[in-house]
Amino acid sequence: MTDNPSNSNQQNPSFTGTQSYIATPDLQLAVNSAMTLQKPLLIKGEPGTGKTLLAEEIAQSLDMPLITWHIKSTTKAEQGLYEYDAVSRLRDSQLGDDKVYDIGNYIKPGKLWEAFTSKERCVLLIDEIDKAAIEFPNDLLHELDKRAFLRLCFLLNIDYPAADSMRQILSVHFSGLQEKLVNDALDVFYKLRGVQGLKKPPSTSELVDWLTLLVADDMAQEELEENLRGEKSIPPLYGALLKNEADITLLQRFANLMRR
């Protein structure tokens, strides 16, 4: 999150979550502390815990522009400031184009440049930072003329939601769900996530898709009950939960766990 110098003394707005995003007290504290301290907020957590969505919801709820910088393995920190197109300048010089005399014609502003020159306070999302080279975080802070990366950040590790929190999340996506169906689905879901060796444990998005299918299929709900009783070896519509072929082969192990 960045400030324009002209409004840096204004009182910080408060983030409490949104109608479509359930923010825990720890998460609210982290977001609001980062805004008060004007420090980067470093969010860690497994896929499906809502890290990227958080930035989008903060921007929407606090009416701030959202600037997104998607990081790749080849991304360099200085690209956040600008990129210099030397190839185009060389080509134009060979063609005798007068615009070669203005280097600004070959400077492409990066996302950091865009954020720091914004006329209003904005949210800057640096997404998938873990995909970058190991030196990227400290190089990023070097470009900003700061010290060690972690010392500058407000750090929060988002744990995967427990069942009670997940019920709140599901209430955002569904209305009027039968309590028994929710309990049965969560029972299967968390036992499946607990199976050791899964390459991609199902996340919230898979749970929402799976529940959507269960709601539309009465037979699947019956199979779900049979699975919980140990009469069925695998849960119904499991293709919505597991997206990795190797994980599907672990379903028999999961079925044995369910019978205990």
C-alpha cells in the first residue's frame, strides 16, 4: 500500500472485511497495522487461503485503485521501477527517427513507478513473489533504498480456515444450505485435506464447487452419507475436489482413513 505525499497525514481508513471476504481479527489487525505504519504487508499461506483476493477486497472496500504486479521466475526487481527499451532506440536511430534524442520515449514505467506517482492512495499487489529468484525480495527493497526485506514488512501467515471459519465463508457463497449437508461435506473435506501425500490438497474454491454440485444432486448427497458410513470407498463427485492424478490414486488410502 502506498501513499501520495500530499495525503500521507490523513487518518487511515479501517479494513474489517467485506460481504464477500471474511477477515479474521488477526488479518484485520495486520492490514490496519500495515496501513498505519505505511509498511508492506507480507502475506504467507498455502494456495486457496485468499491472499490475492485480500488485496482486491481491500482496494474495493476502501475505494482505492488496485495496481497488480504479477511476478514470474524471470522478473527482476528493477522492472518494478521501469524498463529501458534499448532495442527500439537502436532501431529508430538506424532509421533516422528524431525521437531517439528523448530517452523518455524508451522508458516504460513499472508498477512501482505507477504506484508511487499515483495521485491518490492505492493498493499495490506484488503477487506470487515466491516464484521470483531468491534475491528478488532484497533487490526489491534495494531499489526502494531500504534495508532487509523482512525487517521492513508487517508479516502475517494465513492459516487454512478451521471448520467454524469455513462455515462463515460458505455462508457468503450459499444461502439456505442444510446444516447436515454442510457438516457432512466439511467432515469429508477436512479428512481429505488431512491425507498425507496429497500434492494439491483441495482448497476453498474446490470446496465451493463441490458443494455447488452436491446441492444440485440428491443422489450425490446420499452417496456422501454412504461414504461417511464407510459404505462407499470414495466421496461422490471427487473430481471437483482433487485436480491432480497422483492425488486421485490416494483416494483408497483416504477411504481407509474414513472407516476408522
